[in-house]
Amino acid sequence: MADPNVVPDPTVPHSARVWNYWLGGKDHYPVDREVGEKVREVYPAIVDVARHSRRFLRRSVRFLTEEAGIRQFLDIGTGLPTADNIHQVAQRAAPESRVVYVDNDPLVLVHARALLSSTPEGACDYLDADVRDPEAVLRRAARTLDLTRPVALMMLGILGNIWDDDEAMAIRDHLVDALPPGSYLVLEDGTDAVDPDAAADAERTRAEAGDPYRLRTPEQIAAYFHGLTLVEPGVVSVSHWRPDPNRWGLPPEVTAYCGVARKP
């Protein structure tokens, strides 16, 4: 449980609050808005990335509950609550679904505990923990989730916060290796594939502003799914993963790639 005496530092930007700003939310400080605006100046498409990433979350959770039969979710780097959070999407289809949210920003945990409530049949928990300590995440998640039964591990926009490639892969391996067969990995992160020059400017701007985020190639993102069976359409832009039907056709690619994969 988050320490109630720990408060967010309003002078230090945090990726969850910057993301909330791009999504049009209200839970951010001036320093987060400053970083958000600096990135948007060099890369205006970042707002589309944020919104398409959120829609991917909803579509992937619907797939997991309605088609894959998943009833447990471990969401690492949950971010600030918005509309249609994981437990809300999952519990609409399966009220007994259990969800553990993990973040290391006290503001996220305060808002989550105040705003997010489970169905009586299911459960929600909120952990103040860091993805850099995956063993602690798993140990504490086991208080709510049965880690001997399939779990959907949600890693949406989180590994970009780990600058070192080997460390990011080691974290992924530790978490996936701990889950039983039949579990799923849902992963999304930023890439430089669509507009490399603008993406590089955005990456540099975030680092200089104190909110570093590492962009990786589509091939590097695809490597996170090693040993797993990818669900169609594989590793693609978040806007192209099973988009909802509409009269305008397939939306444009955005510079975040994703995939959903099952552990054999």
C-alpha cells in the first residue's frame, strides 16, 4: 500500500501525468504540462499516439475476456484513471475478473484507490511498486491474483521508461517466466518507425526535460514476444491492432507498436 504521507513532487515530471495531459485529463502539474507541450511542439502526433494506445487497451482487454477467457490482469505502469480502465472493460464481460494495478507515482495510487471500484464478484488492488523490481511486483500481486492460473500481463508504454535494452528484456523475462501456460503478454511501446526524425526529436526533448523515454525499433518490440504465440495481426501499430469497424477504413499508423501473445 502506498504511504499516505508520501506526496508527488510537483517539480519533477512523471510519465503517467504527462500521458494524462496528452489524453486531455486533468491530473497533472505545470511541470508535466511543460514537458507535454515541448514534446508536442516537435512531435504533434504524440496526442494521436496516446489516444490510439488507449483504444488498443480497450480492444485487447475485450479480446482477452470475450475470446481468450482470461479473468486475471496484472497491469504494470497503469497510469492515471480515465474512462474505460482495465477492470471496467473486463468486468463488463466477466464480472468475476480480478485486476491488480501497479505504479510508482503516489498520485496514481491515490486516484486509483479513490475512483476505481470493483464489482462484488471480482477484485481490484493497487500496488505502489516499480517495474524495476519485478519480484516484488509478483509477490505483492499474488495477494489478489492466483499466479498458478492464467494471467494477462499488461505492459503498456512501460518498458520505454527503462533506458537499457538488456535491463528492459530482463524485466520482461522475469515477469513472463513467472506466469503459467495460458497466460498472455499485452505489450505496447513507442517506436521510431513511422516518422524517425520527429520521433528522435521527441525522444531527445523528453530526456532533456527530465522524463526520458526510450524509443525502440519494431524489431526490438517484436523481440519482447519471444517464446510466445502471437495473436493475429502480430506486432503492428496500435491503431492497426484489430480496429473497430468504421466507414473510414483503417486508421493511419502511429508511432507506437503493440502485440498480444499467449504463453504456450
